[in-house]
Amino acid sequence: MLRVLAVDDEEPALGELLYLLRADPRVRSAEGAGDATAALRRIGRALEAGPDGDDTVDVVFLDIHMPGLTGLDVARLLAGFARPPLVVFVTAHEGFALQAFDLKAVDYVLKPVRRERLAEAVRRVHDLVHATAVPAGPTAPAVPEQIPVELGGITRFVPVDDIVYVEAHGDYARLHTDQGSHLVRIPLSTLEERWAARGFVRIHRSHLVALARIDELRLDGGATSVRVGDTDLAVSRRHARPLRDLLMRRAGG
């Protein structure tokens, strides 16, 4: 079972998050911290105690906008430790998904926090903690995450890893794979939130792209675009610089 630290400077939001976390049967304990300084002190005790100590923290649910150090600052500091806790960002702002992915966050949950969405984040953390705790040896191959799509009365399950990019269609989204496309009744913003930790990045209000499938980044007369397979997709001015920086860091690392 998971030992959780939740960090948010807004007391009502922190209380609600802790209530939902403690109600999850996979959570052994959930503590709260009202700012980054208190969170770092608590995490410091956990790191000193070691993975088998009573003060261990498996995952930190981090707000981003806080006075002083932000949640992004805390995640950068944690990345410098040998065995830091996992990180899930919980924020009211969509625009930090690129940075969250760059910091190897497990998930990116938008406020107001929905019970089912938080449960999905807890499941991801639980699976990762369990996977790292299993001794080496023969195991069944991991089943890739899939998304159900309806096609002529038949439900197909498309692996998320097969999706190259996603196109917004109002309250729907069109999933583009190498084999074709599928329309699902899920808003693009929901998929952006759900798949941020899987390497999907928002490049435009109409497009979400798998970072690993970007072949080229093009600059032409002030306009930016990316090449994914045989398709060119425009990159909005807002997303151009963060995307370029992320691609350069990825190529260099």
C-alpha cells in the first residue's frame, strides 16, 4: 500500500485531496503539507529513513502554483536524489504538461480533482511501485494501456503506444495511428491530462502529439511546425519554445 504526501498551499483543496486519497484502498497513509518548504522537510526525513523506514514516502501529489518554491521547483530538486519519491502534479493549469513530462512525472491531474481521475493516478503509481518492488525473475509481459473505440458496433482496443497524434473535434477527438484513425467521444484536454506522463504533448489547441513520433521540427518565416510521419502539424506560438527546448533536451539526453 502507498504512503502519500500531498502538497497544496490552499487548505480546502488540500483537505479535499487528502480525503479522496485516504478513501482509496491502495493508500496506506496520506499526509499533507501546506508549502514546498514543509514538503521538502518531510521528504528529507523519508529519504534519511530509507525505503524500509517508517517515514518513507512513495509518492508526492504536488500543486504547481505555491508561494516561494513551486511544485516544479520541488520536482527538480527531488530529481537530484538517488531514490526520490514518485511525483504526480495536481494543478488548475493545463499549460505545464510539457514541463511535467520533462520532469518524469507519473501523472498530471487537473483541478477540480475528480474521484475517478485521481483513482487512475493512484493506480499508475501503485503499478509502478509494485513493479519496482517485484524481485527479478520470469514475469508476464506488461499489457500496454489501451483505449476503446467503437467501429460499426464493434469495440476495438487501440494501444496508446500506437497513437501518433490526436486531433480535436469539439467534444470528440480523432486518434491517428499508422493504420488509420478513430473517433472517440473524449475532449482533447482530457487526453492531454491523461497522457501527459506517457509522452504526449500539446502543440496547438487542435493537436496533441506523441513526442517520440516527432521526426522534424521546422521553422519557416516565424511559423513553427512538426513532421510526424507523412503529416505536417502547426505548432502554436505559445507552445513553440517549450516544445523546441524539450526536443533538444531529449535529443541530448
